[in-house]
Amino acid sequence: MNLVPFKNDIVGSFLRPQELKKAREKFKSGEITRADLKTIEDKLIIDLIKKQESNGLKAVTDGEFRRRWWHLDFIVNLNGLEKLSLGDATIFQDVHAKDVESYSVNGKISFPKDHPFLDDFKFVRDLCENSIAKQTIPGPNMVYYSGVLTSKKYLDNPYYENLKDLEDDLVKAYQDAIQAFYDVGCRYLQLDDTAWGALADPKSQELIRSLGYDPIELVQKFGDLTERALENKPEDMGITFHMCRGNFQSSWLYEGDYDLISKRLFEIENFDGFFLEYDSKRAGDFKPLKNLKNQKIVLGLITSKSPQLEKIEDLIERVKEAAEYVPLKQICVSPQCGFASTEEGNHLTEEDQWKKVRLCKELADKIEAL
């Protein structure tokens, strides 16, 4: 079993400091240059890494401070993807958002050797003295689901003559991405993915069927694409998976338990661990964990969506419930999602955020003692 995920871990994103938000506004209005913005990002990421280490984390990220969206910034820098501007829109439980953006496939998909996330990773790598640098990227089915299957732009004018050729290129792009991150020293990579969440959500299943697809068949397809993407994973590289249900200003996108997807997802042996959100009744019970093989399961019991701090006693009881289906030695804990999957962030303070990170460490220590 690989070293990662750790007993107490994180999904990846952290609340953007006000200094960073102001700098982004100034860059957008032309008051500062991109170099000026990068200098500010660098300084704040250095500070963030120190905070993560001092709060008990063995895996640290750049907080996604250089991104506007947790997924889009990576995806639109792939070859063959275009950014779509949707204007102001209402998303996720009627939460209003400004300058909403999406993406669609518009050319041959491949991973560019100069993808900006590689340099972003190297910056974090060089700062880790008492920790390991963790890189987060969206999974391949984010491209497949939102950029192809449900993209009106793509469906109206498809670039590929058939889905098989598209799938082959998508798989190759992710194989190349994994190798590229490995080559610059990444030993802990995480794929984040809401597309799997769509398959588990009853309302989204209706949309999927209306487009002519079968959710059950897509579970198999998603599994196959992901499995192929991980085929050449280096032995000394840990790769985990976070099934996200959407995270925007403390709202969510999908509901539904893990019954439909767990068996196929857990069959992907090249994943070393799975981050599953269990902070609310939206996720159902722990029974699907019985399908887990020898990988670790990271229980997202502590919500990142509200400032209310969970009680350690309640969390321990929930871990014991999960242990009825999977050995304790395979159980890890983390916040349920990132604290700021977009630059707006969730509705809690930085102090609330760090309290929850420390609570994960306390819970992990308690689990070790059970």
C-alpha cells in the first residue's frame, strides 16, 4: 500500500486571502502586470505551505491560489479545448455567479509539454521541507462529460468523427500528464471529478437519459477511461481520486449515494485511495465501502461548507460505523471538499478553516488509537 493518502489529509483548495483577491481585481483591470500578480501569489503560497505544515499536514498544496476554477484552469490549457464564456448565471442551488465559464472540445486533445501547472507544481515542490507536495488536477471524465457528452457546442459541431478516437486521445493526454508531473518530481497526484457525481444524482440521470445515454453504461465507460489513463502509473507515485459533488460558495451540485458507482470505481487498482464526501445525508450510508479492495478510503466527514465545528465524539462514532465495512487501517480522514474550489470561497473564515484542518489531525490520531 502506497504511503499516500495520509491518515489526515486535505482535498486541496484553501480560502483565498483578501490580498490575493484584490490583486486579481487589479490585474483584471490592468492596474498591475501578470508578473506583479505572480509575485503576490508566490508570497502567499509560501505562507500557506508554512501554515499547512504547522497545522499537522504531511501533504501540502498551493491552495489552488493560481486558479480561478478548480478544474477549468487545467482543462483549457490542454490542446484541443476551448473556454466558453457564459456570462452571469445562477448555478448550484440558485447561487448567483459572475462571469461563469465552461469549456468544450474543439480540436485534437493532447497534453502540452509546457502546461503551466507543471511550473506551478515545481514551485511548491521546492518549498516542502517537512511535507510532500500534492498536485490536484481534474480527472479525464470532466473533459468527457462536460466538454463532449453534455456540451451543446460540441454536439452541434463535433471535431471527432467518432467517440473512440476522442477517447483514445483523451486517455493519451492524461497518460502524458501523469508522466510529465512524475518527471518534475510529483509523487502525490489527485484526480478531482464531479462527473462521477452526475452519474449518482437522480436529477442528472434524467438529463443523461434525455441525451441518449445510459447512466449505468457511463459508469463502466468512466471506469474504463480512468483505468486506461492510469495504465502507465509509475510504481513510486501515489495517485488518489476525489469524487466531488460540486462546491461553489458553500453550495453543491449533485446528490445521491455511492451505490451505483462504487463497485466500478473501487475496481481501479492504480488508485491508492479514494476521497469520498460523507459530511451530509446527501452521500448515503457507508455500505458501498464493502466494495473497496486494498486501497485507502479518505472519509470526508468534516464539512468545508460551513463554519460549524463538528464534535470529535460524533466523528469517532461515524468512523466506527465505516469500520463495519472496511478495516480501520485503511481509513483516513479529510475535510469533505476543498475550502475554495473557486476563487470566491466557501462561507467560513480562515480561522474556521484551520480549526477544521486541526480537527482532522485530532480525529486521525484518535483513529490510530482505536
